[in-house]
Amino acid sequence: MNPQSTSEKFGQWAESFARFFGTPTFIIGQTVIVAIWILINCFNKLTFDPYPFILLNLAFSTQAAYAAPLILLAQSRQSDRDKVWSEADAKHREEVSNSLIRRQKHATEADKKIMELMAEHAKQNSLLIEMFQRIENLAKEIHAKVL
């Protein structure tokens, strides 16, 4: 079996275990078990863990000894995922920014071309107006000479 695969499976298990520790189901379940444990050992003649409940204390210590590293492992894995997500987000934002800069550059170039075409069109229009004025003046001169 691949060590990476085994480590990944263990990490997933640790995360699900750590998530379960924070649920109301776990807290209520543990409270019920502890209450039953204490009731059995306080009010039953066949006690297996008399007061001060050393066996219960040992169970809590064992649970804490395993829970803490599992929770830290789950947090570490979440931190790694957050880092990867953050880097991907930063890369995406940079790509979007570069794309916007390129679009703005193309828009600016297009605006320049449009302005050049409009200036050329205005120049041609003024030449046409000038030509029409000359034609009108020539037509008036011809009309005056003919009459």
C-alpha cells in the first residue's frame, strides 16, 4: 500500500474524528456515559471504579492524549488546504487583473483608432464642404454670366 495513500486516509479519518469531537452528539453522549458511570459506581454494590473514579480519569486522560494530536493534525491539514486555496485565489486575482489591464489597453488603442478615423472623417467632411461651396460659387458665377 502506498504510504502517501495511507497517510491521506489517516488524515481524513483524523479530520472526521476531530470534527466529531465538536458536535453536540459527542458532548451529550459523553455526558450521558459519564453520568451513568458515576451513578453505577456510586449507587451500585458492584462498583468497578469507586470514588475518586481513577479509571474514569484514566479514560479521560487517554482520550485527551489521542484527541489533541488528532485535532492538531486536522488543523494542520485545514491550514494546508487554506494555503493552497489562498494561493489559487491570489493567482486568479492576478490573472483577472492582467486580463483587465490587457482589455483596457486594447480599449485605449481602439479609442485612439476611432479618434483618428473621426479626425480623418471630419477633415474629409470639411474638404467636401469646401468643394460644395466652390461648386455653389461657380454655379452662381455661371448663372450670372448666362443671364
